[in-house]
Amino acid sequence: MRIDMLHRDGEPTAVLSRIAVDADRRGQGLADTAMTELTGWADSHGITLALTASGDFGASPRRLRDWYGRHGFVPNRGTDHRVTESMVRPHPEERPAPPAARPATAAESEAALLAELDTKVADGRMSAAEADAIRAMLT
């Protein structure tokens, strides 16, 4: 396995230029393990990771983008001006907060409950009479 990375002490960004696993060792999770270790290191040191997924070493750029996405990389659409690479993984302090979940409305909750009743009747976990009794309580 080979990982090439450029990081200068004191800089908030490290650029990954290559992650390569020998052909006879692929499919064993080595790259996932290495990326988990690398992202953990970056997070603990407040470092943003950057890279450009390319097919230069034989992999599909689309598959690479999906793989990097599973490790927290997002497209760099000009949002991180420190780097020119196409994907970045901001350190935790720079990551946007996930959107707050909107509470379900009463109608959505009722629709979900009715769908669950139908599922339970269909797979035999509840009788139609029991489901009808619950439906009657809702109206």
C-alpha cells in the first residue's frame, strides 16, 4: 500500500496525492482502514484533507468520489480557497452542522401509523380486526 501526502507543519491542510493498494491485496479493506486512521489523525490535529479523485492509477473517478464521500470528503466547489483539489474533508470545527430534523406533523405521524398497521396486517403480525380497532380510535 502506498499513501502520498503533502503536509507542512503549521498548515491547516494536507493534500493526498495517491492512495494505492497492490493488486494482490485489494478487497481486504486495507484502504478503508488506512483512510480511517488518516482521517482520525487529521481530525485530532485540526487538519483539512484535500484530494482530486482521478483515474490515473486505474480506478474509476466516480467510484473513487463515492468512496471518498463515505469517508467524509465533499466536493470543493470553490468553498475552500486554500486548495485547488476537487474534494475536501474539513476538520470537525469547519464542518457545517447537520440540518435540524423537522418534527413530523400530526398528519405525517398518523399516515406513518396507518402504513405500519397495514404492514402488520399484511405480514400476519396483527389481525385486520385489531388494526380496524386502532384506526377507529384515530378518528
